[in-house]
Amino acid sequence: MQLSIRLVPVGDTTLVMVLTGELDLTTGPILAAFLDPIPQSAITHVVVAAADLWFCDLSGLDQLALTHRALQARGGHLAVAEAQPPLSRLIGLMTQHDARPPIAVHASMAAALAATDVEAYQLDTPPAPIPRHLPRVRELRRVRVPAQRPRAARPRRPEPADVPPATPVTPAIVRARALREQAAERQHALADRLNTAEEGVRRLGDALRRCGESSAALRATLQEARKAAEHPDPKPEMHIQ
């Protein structure tokens, strides 16, 4: 998406901004670079020529509205002339949800510039062509061209006998098929090794789990043995009659 901007001063405080292309989030910073310095300058009226503006979204319209409000604070305004129907509808929808003065939309540049300090607006007309005499063509004398004799056909140059014939395509196809089969066999072999490695990992995990259970049982047995050694059972007393 591209946006072309051309500034045309048409009065002491009036500026025409010609927009060509598409105005969206991507090209918005380009427009902002031109609009931001305007409120700090002597310009109080900006007319946006939007006849060749093919697309404009809300982000681009917000930038125009921001400059419009800044110029209104100085007694001026921003207007849009020759806008495409989608842009006119978008400005109308924005006006319905905004209580502040809207951006004026004019059908022609002359109507838009009538509300500025420009007294008259006239399109540049191309200069009238200067009449000139037509060139005179002198009659040329016909020259007879002698008939040419038909040229004899050149003998065809014999091809050398030692030129090797073109390499047939069949061996290349056979070679490619053999390489493809070899690659498939290696892929199957790698898949078998991967399955074997996964099975080994699973078995190793089971062995570690059993070792952990055995270690826990040994620790429990050791604790019971320590308790029995610290507190031996008293021997029963024997009574002799």
C-alpha cells in the first residue's frame, strides 16, 4: 500500500493537500509527518483533495479530525473535497457519534476553497496550440532496382562423426529410483533404532522405579531394627517353687 502527498499553497493561509493512494495504519505515519507542523504554521485552512484517495480507514480519518480541531482553535478548519463515496459515508458516520463540529465534505474544489481566503479558484488549462504550416513533401523520383538473381543454396555442413550421442535419460531415472529406495531403507532402519531406544528407556524407567521401592523397603526395615536394638523386650521372670 502506498500514499502520495502533494502540498499546493493557494493563498496566504490556505493549503491544498492532494492525497493519492491508500490511507491506513501503514501509511498513516506519512500523513502525520505532513499534518503535525501545520497548526504551528501560518496556515489556518487546509483543503484535502481526495479524488484519487482510493481507501481511508478510521485511523487516517482520526488524523484529519485531529488537525481539523487544531485549526478550529485558531479560527480555521480542514475540509475534504471530491471525496469518494466510501470516505463520505465514513465521515458521516463519524459525525453522528461526535458532538464536535464535523469535517466539511464538498463536491468540488471550488466549493471547498470558497470558505477560505482564496477569492477565486480556476483550474490550470493547457495553453492553446500554436498553428503551424504543414511540411511540404517533395515527390521522389522512382529508381528502378535491378532484379536480383536467386542465390544458390549453400551446401549443408556435414556433422562430425566423433560427436558423442546425447546421454539417454533412462540411466538417470534408474539412478534416482535406486537412491530413493536406499533413502527409504535408511529411514526404516532409523525408525527401528528409535523404537528400540524408546523401549530401552521404558525398561530403564521401570528398573529405577523398582530400585526406589526396594530402597524404601530397606530403609523401613533398618528403622525397625534400630528401634528394636534401642528398646529390647524385658526377659520374663522365672519363679522356683
